[in-house]
Amino acid sequence: MKPAAFDYVQSHSLEEAMVALRKYGGDAKLLAGGQSLVPLLNFRLLRPAALIDINRIPGLDRVEMIAGDALRVGALARHHTLETSPVVARHFPVLHAAMAHVAHLAIRNRGTIGGSLSHADPAAELPMLALLLDAIITAESTGGTRHLAARDFLIGALTTALAEDEIVTAVEFPALPAGAGWDFAEFALRSGDFAIAAVAAVLTLRDGVVGEARIALMGVDETAIRASAAEGLLQGQRYRPELIRAAARSACAAINPITDLRASADYRRHLVEILAERVLAGAWNRAEGQAA
Amino acid sequence: MSDCHTIRVSVNGTSHECLVESRLLLVDFLRRDLALTGTHIGCEHGVCGACTILLDGDSVRACLTFAVQTDGCRIETVEGLGESDNLSPLQQAFRDHHALQCGFCTPGMLMTCIDMMKKYPLADDQAIREALSGNLCRCTGYVHIVDAVRAARDRPEESSP
Amino acid sequence: MRYTLHVNGQDRSVDLDGDTPLLWVLRDALELKGTKFGCGAGLCGACTVHLDGHAVRSCQTPVSDVGKSAVTTIEGIGETAIGARLQKAWLDVDVVQCGYCQAGQIMSAAELLAQGHVPSDEAITAAMNGNICRCATYTRIRQAIKRAASPSFASAAARK
Amino acid sequence: MSAELRPKIIGARVRRVEDPRLLTGGGAFADDLGTPGALHVAFRRSDHPHARIVGIDCAAARAMPGIRAIFTGEDLDGLVKPILATSRMRNYHPTPIPVLARGKVRYVGEPVVAILGESRYLAEDALEAMEIAYEPLGDVVDPEQAALPGAPLLHEAAGSNILVSREFSRGDVDLVMAEAFVRVGGRFRFHRKTPVAMENRTYVAEYDRGRNFLTLTSSTQVPGIVRDALVALLDMPGHSVRVVAQDVGGGFGGKTSLYPEEVLVCALARKLKTNVRWTSDRLEDLISTSQAFDEIIDAELALARDGTILALAADVTGDVGAYSIYPWTAGIEPVQVVSFLPGPYRIDTYRGRVRAVATSKPPMGPYRGVGRPVSTFVIERLIDMAARRLAIDPVALRRHNFVSGDDFPYKVVTGLVWDHSSFREGLDEACRAIGYDALRSEQRRAREAGRWFGIGIASYAELTGIGSRISAAPGMPINTGTETASIRIDSTGTVTASFGITSTGQGLETTLSQVVAQTLGVRIEDVRIIQGDSSAVAHSTGSYASRSTVLAGGAATLAARAVREKVLRAAAHILEAPLEDLDAADGAIFVVGTDRSITFRDLARAVYSEMGRLPKDTREELEATKVYDPYFGTTSSATHIVTLDIDPETYKIRLHRYLVGEDCGRVVNPLIVEGQVHGGVAQGIGAALHEEVVFDASGQILTASLADYTIPAAGDIPPIEVVHIEAEAPSTIGGYRGMGEGGTIGAPAAIANAISDALAPLGIEITELPVTPERLFQLVRQAQAKAAKEQGSS
């Protein structure tokens, strides 16, 4: 299980990386954390002509709060940085909570935010959180810079809207509404495994009435998705157990899960309903706590 | 040989300058080129943790890293911990608690433990188990490994490598 | 530098400085340990190998000089008819004592026999003079070379 | 020194002598061997489950850089013979295993072409340039279909896919069943699993062309078996082949068989007169190391009103994969299932039928517990099902039916004999230690709170330390019933003890050092253990079947006693004291009750170097070689108790407590025994909840990575408590019973019982393992649908 030969190109600036990417015209892969890429190379499921290593590009790993209380995360920030960043924990606790579910320490030490988004695994936490938090993804190429909403960025299983010569350079999480409650729940066979299903939610209450509801699901469709109908059901409503159950059922209706080795489509639907109910209840509790 | 590069790395405090093929996995570089066979290969897809080493102080999978990427880096492997007649406190805790049987996963376990003890409070056994969950052991059922980590955690002054 | 050597019938690639003696290329890079280091100065003959059939001192031959020549060592000489006869004769006469110099002895003898006739004592002395044996097996070396060179031995060996 | 003051080595928690090297990266696993200049093998393996090989084109691969040779099955003609596991079993059809496939392939992953390159990287490059044309043959995937007449045959010469069939029977089972008060039964399924040692199989063949000597460094559990087989397959003299297993990274049965790759590196090293090495990668390990379990068992148990077991009937179909494995044969796993099915219970009326069916899957081989994890799962489920039907507590039902007291030695219907072992004491002690009665109260409260809380018990007996009488029974042409120890005190006064068994993590260097040191009277650090080397003793097979401590420990005791006698005789001269007044301990021989003594070092010098100190005719060589044959073997037993919770919504299972009460006879080193139990239980938990090798309908393997074949991680294993019961010493030398496999035997049954117990209100009985969340989801859904239907119809 050894990778096929490739050229190794180390970039010291974004410019160099973009030029190299263009030069190889789709036959090169960007090497950031490599935690998803290298297994594919070792199994020889991928055999690019070149790997363009972007790890040494300075400044690309910054995690910072920017104007409007938004969080800007450079593409080379590692999962472990988000997991332990006090800024993330304070402003985006849901993101903080989700990061602990990403594989294991050694993987989180290397795996990057840009890499996870670009790889777009339907059972990976970061794309789902980007979707939940209405993140804006910055993609750059020699042709210019684009800003893509997460929902436009994630197209399908391992498929994004990135052009061949584009590099994800940053992701921006806009500030959450004040007093938002949140929750995250994941079901995996073992700790650190890819999720069979996971649900995350953010709820904002005004006087006990839902202002905004966001529900994101993963592991249960081609890509992470938002349960828009369920979000709609909650809007403007007061807490009732039946409402939560109805929203969970609605979330469940929105998905198109697969049957694989780990779980059947039916079980995944069942799990989404259960997790959605728990997560909505948890987020509601937190939102009420915030309001109180 | 295809695309090759010269790298300069510090491994357990010793500098090496070597010509490596781009595709050479760090774990093969350590084992074959430097004859540091303490770091083991268990799966080559990042699941088992047997190849875990410290790269600039952070635990990483040497099977998911190319040697060429480590130019200028500081690498620590199990060979850089204690000696067989002078074990490090963590190694000693593993021995005292019988935390290894066949010993194949042990080097990766030790390197992971060093990093996780640095990064997490490991307040209870469940936290220790979670933190160990990226390293598979097929012999011990983890019971004695948890004992060893708990003991090392409780004597931090002795447990730095 | 990268060199592709043709050794005992196979192409072998090595990546080394051009001035590396062929002896160390064979022993260290190609793991052909049959060829021995004796003096490192071309004085003892223990390191003798063939380049295109000619005996040379591998300790005095930089790898950059080998070029496309066919390298034959003690490990490969048995594949040739002459080499096989010599090795058989060496066994029959029980030449070897410690054995350290014998690879070089056989390589030198093989070049001699390749001339195609039964060598005279003078020819043997001339050919083998540069190969030193501290166990002093010279008498039996001479016997073995004669034995290997005799036409009847050659045909007997061929029948085997 | 009085007996009480003497250092007790056997029984102490001695820290392992193996650990310093293993903790510092200084272990010597096969792949750690340097062998510069060796050629690296990469195999092109079959991607077809069953197909004719139409053509192999190696031309492009041969021209790739760094490729030194390529071999197909045909190229091996005359170099090596196929592997053949023979047996005197009736109704057994051996299947030759070609070292590389000849004519056809029989499973996905079977080696077809061997490519030898200057590095593994280059060899793998050439794999991609190979072209092999196949013509698919009929599917042989489902064992029940494959057993039907007219099914496509994997081995035409065998005439059937049923490689072994056998029946054990006593009494009129049908009559007793018909008249019984209660009958419980069903179809049980234990899916296929694989051992997954952390070290992948690795073979390094070093060929000394000058001496025509072959050294194989192998990650094997059985260097002796491999040596003997290589000698036959390669037609070489035995003294020219040495098989060495230094540090082996776990085996668990997966390294007890002879593998084609192992034979191939040797044949090619000899042919090419060079060193040849192969280290399997994880993908290869998961598709080509022997696999385990994979049985369908239709079983029924009949009981009287008072709970007395009256009869047991079982039909077992074992899916043994593509070949009958060497040397164990295709019978190894399924035949043991029917042999051990009666468990530790008195069952006079029994009918057990078994057939081992070949399919297009990797060969079935021994795996920790062999047969007994499956038989224990079935009988222990039947006991619990019966307890529920009879409204008798499962502990009481077990106690009532155990072989006990005067029943020992008890001859099981299938011919096994239970040596006296603590069946009842183990159960009682485990119940007491875990607080069984309190657990039942806790369960009542938990149920009232809506929790799905279960308590599971499993008791079992295992035959360990098998001697030559039983070893011969399966009719294999090898002797697994003896082991040899050779002990020598050299002129420096230190001790070297040589064995053929192999430590794959069990700490045998430590336990055998303890046995030798205590028996001889020296310190542990004075003893060096040589093991895992076919040249260490004349005959040995290796480590498997929970035999190493019993057999090698027994042989060590015999040899050490013999050496000790020589030592004392020499000391009697030097100390001028009567033999019977002498004793040895802590590295010295002393005259009891005096301060006169001599160290082993000084004694050895006197014997070997200081001529004149001993009369010539009293000088003896301070060494001895002894063979130990326990003849029948002995019995180990244990009771496992587990408690767990099932999330009633997600069906996630959380194990709370796990307790093992076990009788392994005299404990040499409690630290090591506990470690073995922990590891065995963890593997049993894996088998019960996680691990399954999955194939699609055509025979393609779907679990070919550790992301898909999921073994337990630290978070999946609860704390495990171990209680030792040393009730009655067995008849083995030293009083040891084997214990390496036990944990794995009890855990699947205990967990299946606990889950069934948790789900009892829903009427769910677990009959299929592993119980994944998906399977639980389906079971609960079916139960709920059934309940809804019953409610609707009532």
C-alpha cells in the first residue's frame, strides 16, 4: 500500500501555489493536512501528477475575529486549533463542540479546515458546521477571488463548486444572533469514526418565540444539508413537545440517506429523527437559558 | 527514481540530510532510511495509530505524511524517549501497569500519550479512553493502558518525556 | 550521480559519487559480498572482478569508469562454463583454507582460462602473481587451474 | 532459610522482562530486520471470487524500473509443492493450496502473481502494469447453496464443496425432545471475523548461498510447524532451514497456519539466491489472513420442568472459505463447535451434526477460542432462553445443570473429558464479586425508569494444555501434544532455557523465566529465555490453543529439576554436605540451617573451568532437555458477567461492568493473566458488537480497511474485573491450566445474553452476532410491528 510516484511542489506563497495548480491543469492535488488525501494516495485510488504543498504559506492558518463579530478562519488552521481556540469556544460553541468529534488528536493536529471543506465528505463535521453557520468560503485562483456561501459550495459527495485551479483560502462564520441556543449530536459506531448521522441546530428565541431556526444534518445525504422545511415549521412558534417532534419528523423527510456497511437508510432516518429531537430540545433549552 | 528532494530533519535531536523520493512516506523514511524501526506500520490509512510520532511537538501519523514535507522539522520517535535501562516516567508507568503485551502498538501509544497529556486535562477515565481512541491495541483491552496513563497523569513532574 | 551497472547479467541502478570504488558499490550498494577487500591499494588481488571478461582490481576502479561494461563477480562467474569448471576443480582439489582471497583467485584464473588453451606453469605464475594467499594455497591453486583447463575435465564437467 | 522466607517467584506480579526493549523501540519484529539488498515482493491478487485464469501478461511489468523478477503459478513448478493439509478424519476432502494460483482462482485476494522489486514502491508500480484475463466461473458464496448437489464446485477433485462432515450422537434425541416439558431453540448465526493482529503478516527469507541455508524470519506463532512444512515443500534438509519468530505483534490464531506467501519468499530466495521479503499491508491482511467463525447453527435444547437438561440437538454449517488450511484443516472451527456445544453441562442425550462448506472466501483458520466462542454463544443463549421460559433464574439453572463434584472427570458425549475444574465455584464467586442479587434489584428499578438495562452471564469450559492423546484425535499428521525445554547453565553460571514455543505478546519470556528461576533456585535476571526459534529444540509446534504455559512451563519444570539435581550433586562435593541438606534459591546453593553456600557462578566455574575441584567422574554437564506431554490435557473454566444499557432510541449499547471469575489453575503471574483476560474480553466484545467481515452477493469483500472492519478502541471497552479461582489443582505439572483464549470465549455469549435480558420486555432473543446498532434497530422494529399486530388482532 504505497503511493504512486508524483512531483512534489512546495509553495511559499499563495501566488506560487495558484500558478502551480494552473500549470498542472487539474492533474495536481493540493496537499494541506493530507489526512483524507494520503489514504487515497496510499490505496492508489488517486494518482495525481503532482502534489502542491501549501503548508508553508505564511498567514494562511490564522483564526481571528473580524468586523461584526464574525470569525475568520484561514484554510490552514488545523482542526485542533478550532477545538481548543477560546475565541471559537466563546463565540461559536457549537463549532467548538463539533470539533471534538473529528477523528482523533493526531488527525486533528494535521487536518485543516480548508482541506475538510474542499474534500467535502458527506460525513465530516466541518462542512456541516459551515452550512449550519451560513459560512462564506473564499476561493482564490490566478483568475481572481470568489466568495461562496457554504450551501452553494457543497454540491455533492466529495464534490464542491471549486474550479480546478481554485484554492480555498479562508472561511468566514458570520456572528450568531445574540442569545442563540445551540446543540450538536452525532452518532458514530466508535468515538472518532465517521458519523452515521449527526444533527446540529441553532435557535434564537424572542419572548419565547422562535426567531430564527437552523438545522443541519450530515451523513444522511450526498452532502451535509439544511432541513429547511423543519426550520420553517419552527419559525414563529412557541415551545411544545409536539412541535419539536414534528420538526424532527420533517428533518427526517428531507434526507436521502444511503444504505452502507454501517447502517441502512431506514436506520439513518430513524437516527436523524431521534437526534434532531434531542438537538432541538437542547438548543431550545440553551436559548431559554440565554434569554433568562 | 522519480522526483527527489534533499531534506534536512532533526530526529530525536540528531540532524540528518537525506535525498528522498517525493512519495516516500515518513514512516518508511524513519524505518528504512534512518533504521529507526521503533515506529511501526499498522495500516497505512491513518486508522490504527501505530506509526504516531511527534512532528514539531504534535502527534501525527507518519503513514499520512511524506518525508519530503518534513524538511526543516523536528521529529521525535519512541527511540528518543528513555533507554531500556533508564525508562522515561511514562514508559515506566506502562511497564509497571503491564500496559503492553505484544508491544507493536506501544510506540504509537506512547507518542500519543505524550501529546494528549500535554493538551488535555484527562480528568477521568472516560476522557483518557476518548483520547486513546485513535490508537488501536489488540492485546490489552486497554484496561492497563488506562491505568498507566492515569498514573502518569497523577505524577506530571515525572511524566514529561 | 546515478549509474546503471550491468552486473552478473542484470541491470542495477545505484546513486553514488562517481569516484566510489566499484568494490564498495558491489559490497555495500548491491549486497554482493563475495568480492573481498584486502588492501585497498590494488596490491593483493582479493577484490578482483571482471569488466567485460577482463580481471580488474575493483578497489582501484571508480564506478564512473565502469560505463556499459559487463561486471562479473564471484557470484556470477559460476554461470559461465569456465567459472563452473574452476569452481568444480577448486572443490575437487580442496584448494580453500580460510577462503578470504579465493574469490579473487578464481576471477584471475577465469581470465587466464578464457584465453582458450592449457596454460603453462609460467603463464599461471604470470597471471596469478598479483593474487596473494596468506594460507599459501598456491600449489593447489596451480593444480586446480591445470585440472580445470584440461580438455578431459572440461568435457566431463560439461556432461555433468 | 525457611520455606516461608524464600522469594516466591511463581505467583508474583513480576514485571515483564520483554518490556524495556518494546517500550524503547528496540523490539525485533520481522519487518524491523535490515536485510539490505533484499527483494521486496508485491502480489497481484485475484479480484475475482471464482474464475478461470485465461491469460497473464507480465511483459510490461517486467520492463518497469527496479523489477528484478516476476513469477506466476506455472513458474513455480519444480521449485515448490502445493500445501496440503491431510487428515485421517472420515469424510474429509483435502484441498491443495497452490503457492500462487494455478488454472483458477477461488477467492478475492488469492495471490496470483509475485513481483520482486528493489523496493515495495517499485513492486507496487509494476502491479498496475500486469494484465490478467479471467473467465468467471459460478458463484460459490452462500454456504447453504454451495452445499446443495449441483452447485458449482470450487475444488473439482474433491467432488463436493462439503470438505468435512461429521456427526456426534448419543441417545434418542427425537424421543426425548418430543416428551420434554420445554424446548427452546432457533437458528443462530455468528458472522465471519478476522483476527487483526496489529502487526501484519511479515516474512523475510534470507538465503545463505554459500551454505545453502535458508533462514525465514516470520511473524508466525508456529515456527516449528513452518520449518517442518518448508523442508517438505522445498525438499531441503531440515538442518538447512531455520524459522525464527522474534517479537511477534500479536497472533490470536491468525498466525498459526502456514501461508502461501511464507512458502513463496523461501522458494524464491532459494531460486534467486538472494534475500526476499514480504510485509503484508493492512489490505492484504484483511483479505488473506485466515478468518474465523462464520457458522449457522440450528439448535434446540430440551428441559424438564425442574430445569434439568434432557437433550441437545444441533446442526452446524460452517463456511470454511476457499481452502482447507494447513495444518489445521477445514474442520478446525466448525467441528469444534459441535464438540464443545454441550458446554460445562451434564447432557446425556445429544446429536450434533456438522458440515464444513467451501466457499469463495479467504480460508477459515484458528482464531482465539476456536469453535468455543460460537458454541458458548449458542448453548449459553439456549440456557437463558430456557430460564426465561421456565421462570428460573439463569444462575440457578446453570448451577443445577453443571458438571460438578463427583461427576469429574466427566466424559462429554463428544469424547472430551472435563478434568476437575471450578464450574460452580467460578459462577458463585463471580456472582458474589459483582453483587448479582443487587444487580437484579437495580435492573427492576432501571426498568421502571424506562431504561433498557441488561445482565448477561456466560459460563464455559475449555480444554487446554492438550496432550498427545487428544492431539492425535483430529487425525492431523502433526503432534501438538508435547513441548520441549532445554536448559543449560554455562561456565559463567547463568542460565539459558530454550523452547520452540513463540511469544506473540503473552509474556512467555517472563512467565517461563519465573518457572525456571524458581525451580532452579536462581534469580530471574540470571535466566535468558530463547523462544520462537525452530532450531532451539528438536521438535516444537508453537503457541496456540492456550498451551504454552501448560506445556512449555511443564517441560521447563522437568528440565530445571534435572539440572537442579546435577547442581546439587556438584555442590554436595564442594560444600562437603549431604545432598538432602542442600537447597538452592536466589542464585546460590546452601546447606540448610548453616551459612555455608556457593553461588551458581562459583559452582559453574568449579564444574567447567577449575579442574580438580570436583572428581572427574562426578563432573556432569549442567544441562538437560525434557519433553512434557500432559497426555489428556486439562480443563479451564470461567463465568463472565456483564451489565449494559441500550439507548431505547438510538440503540447504542453501553457496557457498564464486566467481571470474569476464572479458574486457570496455578497463576504464574497475576499481572499477565489479568492482561490476557482483558485482551480476550476486548476481542470478545469486538466479536459481539463490532467486527464482521462482509462480502457482497458475488463474493467481493467489502471490509478491506480498518475504517470498515472496526475493532474496539479504548472507548468501547469498559473496566474489566478479574477474580481468580484456584480451587483445585489439575494434574498438570506445576498445576497450570491454559488461559490465553478464555476471555474471547465468554464475552460474545455474555453480551448476547445481556442484550436479550435488556430487551426481554420486548420479547427479543439475540440469535445473530455481532449485534450492531443496525441489527438492533431491525430487531426492535420487527418486535414493535409484531406487538402492534398482536394488539390490533386482540
